[in-house]
Amino acid sequence: MTQGPHGTSDELWDGVALLVGRVVIEASRLEFVAAGAMYALLASQVGSAVTTGQSWSFVYQSSLKLIETRERLVRATGGDVTPYPAMRTTFERANKLMDQRNEVVHGFWFPAGENPDGLPQTALQKRSGPPRMSKWSPDQLAQLRTDIRASVEQLGALMGRLAQLHPVAAH
């Protein structure tokens, strides 16, 4: 067992595994709340048929289109458009966090080798181009979890505001 700046290699990997699990939990909450926000943007009882089980990419792209459309329609009728820019910004930030989540969850983890910091790395291969390499300290993983949780809370609050402005249609 080697000793590095972050403890033994076993201690480091145990800590990384715990933090990755926490990132996964928060990301799954984000996906659930984002689908709920998309449902609120649809403002229809059939919304859950559209949102349930969809990928993050689908929910993200569709929500941006719905935000744009809903904001335009509400503005045309003189309604309150204040939640829409915040929702767009929150979705865009969440998408960047989900990209990081993908590196953490789907990347190949390996020791940083001879690097003096002793941090593990991920390599995430995209369809084209070289793999994206990232080092992850325990603090960075904890921050990713915190940032994802903040996006969950922001989307949840915005979803509630949308539900007040645009109640789900009865049919």
C-alpha cells in the first residue's frame, strides 16, 4: 500500500468511491426534478407521458425549447416572464454539471501515476477525438455533488413558480 498526500491508495479510492456515489445520487435527483420542470413547462396532464424515462439530453434540449416557446407566448399576452430566464440559466448550468457527472460515472478511472499530487484521473472517450482527461480531488467531487444539489433546489423552486403561473390543464 502506497502512502501519498491523500492517504493510502486504498483510503483514497474508498473516498473516491463514496464521493462518486454521492454525485450519482444527486444527479439522479436532478434528472427527476428536471423532468418535473419539463412537465410544468408543458402545463398538461399528458406531460408525464412525455417526460417519464427520458434521457437527460432529451429533457435538457426539450426544456430549452419549451422555455423559449412558453416565454414568447406569455410575453405576447403580457404575463409574468420572470421565471424563464432563471430556468434557462439553471438548465444550462445543470447541463454542464451533468457533463462532469458523465466524466465521473462513465470515465475510466486510473491512478495519476507519477504525478506529485497523487490524484486519480478519468478518461472519457467521446465518439470522435481524443479522450477527455480529468483529475479529480476529493474536494472537487464533493463540490460537484454540492453544485448538482443546488441545481436540484433551484429547479424545484422554479418548477413551483411555474406551477403557480401555469396550472396543469384538466384535460
